[in-house]
Amino acid sequence: MSASFIRKYALTSSSAVQAASRKLMELDLLTMKGSSYYIPDILFRMYLQRLRESDILFLPLD
């Protein structure tokens, strides 16, 4: 939730990141272990990692 993280990934604000992480935790798509967040579903985690390594661009839907 740090300012450098938000700038690095071009996120809107820390409050938006916090709201999104709360919702993802409610849906059990994100879990907190210690002070770190992680994706508990190994297949979903692998899928997201593969997307991250690809050249796919995700554009905001304005």
C-alpha cells in the first residue's frame, strides 16, 4: 500500500488498493500471511504469473 508501490503499478490511490484487496479477501482470492498478501489458489496464481510475463496489455475501461 506504499506510495512507491502505487506509482510503480500506476494505481489510482491507496484507498482504492485497500478496497480492492478487502473485496478480494472476501472472495477468498487473496489471503494475508504475516504482513504479505498472496493468492492461495495455485492455478490462479500460475495463470496471473503467466499473464504478467506476456505482452498482453490491460487497459482501463473508461
